[in-house]
Amino acid sequence: MMKLQEQDYNERFDFKLWWEIFKFTYPMKKSVALLIISMVLVAVIEAAFPLMTLYAIDEFIYKGKISEVPKFILLYAAMVVMLSSNIWFFISIAGKIETNLTYDIRKKGFKRLQELSLSYYDNKAVGWLMARMTSDITRLGEIISWGMVDIFWGFTKMAAIIVVMLFLDWKLALISLSVIPILIFTSLYFQKKILKEYRSVRKINSRITGAFNEGITGAKTTKVLVREEKNLEEFTDITKGMRAASIRAAIFSSLFLPIVLTFGSIGTALALWFGGIEVARMGITYGTLVAFISYTIQFFEPIRELARVFAEIQSAHASAERVMSMINTEPEIKDSALVIKQYGDSFTPVKENWDTIKGDIVFENVSFSYNPEEPILENFNLEVKAGETIALVGETGSGKSTIVNLACRFYEPTKGKIFVDKVDYRERSQLWLQSNLGYVLQSPHLFSGTIKENIRYGRLDASEMEIIRAAKLVNAHDFIMKLEKGYDSQVGEGGGLLSSGEKQLISFARAVLANPKIFVLDEATSSIDTETEQMIQKAISKILKGRTSFIIAHRLSTIRSADRILVIKKGEIIESGNHQQLIKMRGYYYRLYTNQFIEEEGKRLLEI
């Protein structure tokens, strides 16, 4: 299984991080304001109930003013109605805020994933990214909406209680609330401990999600290699780590709440003890003592809730760090502000300013490395004319795919320049180049849906006739029409309902539909049978006509018609020429071709 290196974050609670997340609520500022007002009203009304009790005891019981009871009942009933209405209101508002906030963060995260360069995905597992886009963002939506409810309610209620207690008897109030400084110190201690463990939980959760994803997508390989037991052992080791971290986090959280309850009980006991003495001395009324006891109990109720929210925030803080680290990751390949202003970006292109691509490509002293210590290309030079077909051959790791990826601007040179139609391609938008690009991979990816929908991905405004024309051009129309629903047939997840050859033909049709000026075939025929390969070869000869094209090929028989074949070794061109020229040179290409020819002929004779 893939060993994912999770990023380490700051040890301290980062308030700036939460402010950055809270900015997502700005479009809902009216709802947030109404929610805060509603919570303040709830807290104030709740804080007023003990005063009603005080009044009832002192006025009705001790003084016997029974005539005031109907007014008291009406006022009490009105307060109950107001409280109930506000509770209903804040629940509905908080639910809407949670839904919209989760939607906005996911949208922002998905948009950033579309913008990030390919290098970002080189060391990121699918499960790692999915954990951020699903469970982590869900957690943020919950804590911002409902956490905000508890925080504003809690602090408002405590503030109201303190004001009333100080007004009733400031000495008794100070005695009752004397435990608060100890609670603050305890909270800071547990914050550090709980946050540390929840960070571990979230980090391991990414690995678990990644392991789930690999276990599902790699099920066939697992069966073939008989790795079920080994996979289970590895998965068990990961989940054991998460269980241990979760238990530690739960222990700290469970200790924190009883400590808060204990101090709350001490505050109530102090109020009862010293308040009782004051009642005996006639310093305060019995109603005031009852109100104080009620207030000390109520005061520590929001503290208990805030303690719970506090523990959840520690968990959500780990999620917040992970989500925002993804959203704030800057793409390695970015267009300059000047280029974006003139040509637009990937989401808002200014196509009227785009030049028409002819297809001339020039590498000028290009150097590149994925790892600074292991250069792939150094001072590499290549000139490709518009409409020319270039084939790249060489051993694995020689730099073939790197050359093509640089030409497509999936990566950029660390040194040197690449020109498209005599212009440094960094002076044009990425979309300008890549929208004129047709790329067919060895293992093409099809999206869930119909054949028609998958071909239309090449150009979303294409008509049905254009889709059929593209399919006919690549010799895919006949097999499609043999299917029960023709172009409306489902391809399954990843194209699982089709054969490798059929998927490849559809990917060709998709690429052709976009009418690209530059075409790339990356081992496009290496994983299909000979008969399908012959169909694709016929299609290729029609597709590549008049287009600049790069072919990375394992089967050398497929590139004999290329205008130029480049033999790449350790990032350098060691041989260049067409098929006949390279055969006459009797060099590396000659040996590679003859050995492969002998091998293929041997297989053919054995089949006969």
C-alpha cells in the first residue's frame, strides 16, 4: 500500500486559520447576523428566568401580593413563547448556514484541484484527497454553524448572568465565580493535549481512506498476487494507530468535562454556603439566594457546552488545517497577471485574443528535473515543424514522457524556453495551448455515462452528427452500433463495461472531436490486441494528417511511418531520422527494432 507522508502543522491553535474559514460565511452575512441576534435573545431570556423566580418568591410567597400573579403568568408565558420561537428560528438558520458553508468550501476545494499542476498529484493518493473533500469539509460545516450557535449562546448567557449576579450581590458573585481562573488554566492545558491527538486521528484517517481506495481499485491485482492476508495486516496496523490516537483523544475529552462539572458544583456549593449565611444574617432575601443557586448552575451549563464545543473544535482544527492547506496550495504552473488579463484563465478565457495555433514547437536549451538531485533533461534542444509526426523511443526513464509533458505545459522547464509558433508559451495562457491538444493515454479514462457523453467531452457543444463523424474517423462507429443501445450504451465506471480496445477507440474519437492542432499518443496501442491495433493504426494515419504529433511507442512497428524518430537515452537524443534512415545506421534503433521483430515473428509462428 502507498505510504502517504502527511504534512505536519503548527503545534498551537491557529486563530488566523479559523478567521480564514469564517470568511466563507461572508456571502451569508445576513443569516449569520440573524443567527447571532437569535442566540443573544435566547441567552438573555434564559438568564431572566431566575429573576422571575426571585420575584415570585419574594413578592408572592413572602409579601403575599397575589393580585400580581395573572400579570406574572402572562409575562412568563410570553417569555416562553419568545424562547421557543427563537430556538426554532436559530435551528433553521444554522442548518442553512451549515449546508451552504459546506457547499462553498467544497466548491472552492474542487476548483483548486482543477487549477493545481500535475506535480501536485504525483505524491497524493486519491483517498488522501477524498478525505479532505468529504469528511474534513463536513466537519468544518458542522463546527462553524452549530459551534457558532453554542459559542454565542454560551458567552452571552455567561455575560448576562455575571451582570445580574454582580447587580444582586457583588461579594457573593465574586465568591461563586472564584473557580473561573482555575477553569481557564485547565482549558489551556487540555486544548494542547486534545488538539495533538485529533491531529493524529485525522492524519491516520487519510491513510485509511487511501487504503480503502487502493483495496477497491486494486482488487483484481490483490487476487492475482494473493495479497489478501498481507493487505489485511497492513490495514490492521493503520487502524490500530487510529484507534490508539482516538482513545487518547477521547480520554482527554472525557476528563475535561467532569473537571468542568466538578468546578461548577464547587461554585454552586460556595453560593449555597455563603449565601445561606447571608440569608441568616438578613443580608439578602431567600429569593436572592435561590436566584444565585440557579445562576451558578446555569453559569456552568454553557461552560459544559463550551467544553464540548471546545473538544470538537480541536478535532475540527486538524480538519481545518488539512482543508485549507489544500485550498491555499498554489499551482506550480501559473499564468502571469498580464497573460490572464489579455488571454483569460482556465475558467474565464478571453478566446477572442487567442492566436490560431499552427503547431511549430521548439525546445531551446531546456533543463528539467522532478528532483533537483536527479536531472532528467539538460540543455535539451529540439525543433518540430507544424504537421510533423515525431516518434520517441527509448528505455523506461529515458525522458520520453517528460519531453511530451513539457511540450504540453503540464510541467515547465526549470531552465531554458519552449516556443510554440515562435512565442514562448509562458506568454500565452495554459488553456490556449491545452485546448488545442489531443492526448491519448495507454490506459484511457472514461467517465461514467454513455458512449455519446464520453465522446462529447472532447467538445461539449458538439452535435450528434459531429460525434458520429468523429467515431467513424477512428473506426469506432461499427462496434458502437453493434451494442444494444448504440451511442446511448453505458460505459460503466472507468469504462469497465468495455474492452481495452473499445475504450481506446472512444478516447481517440473524443480527442479527434476537439480538432486539436497538437496530438500526443502515449503508448496508445501497447495494451490492445493486434486486430484492434490495426484498426487504430488506420485511424492514426487519418487523424494525424496535418497535425503536429508526438508518439511514444513501445511497439516500433507502429511508428514506421513517422516523419522523424528520436531515440532518447538519459534525456539526450542519440539517434534521429525516419525509419529507413535509422535502419541503415544499424545503431541502437536498428538493434531494438530487429530484436522486437524477431520476437513478434516468433510469437506469430507459434500461434500458427
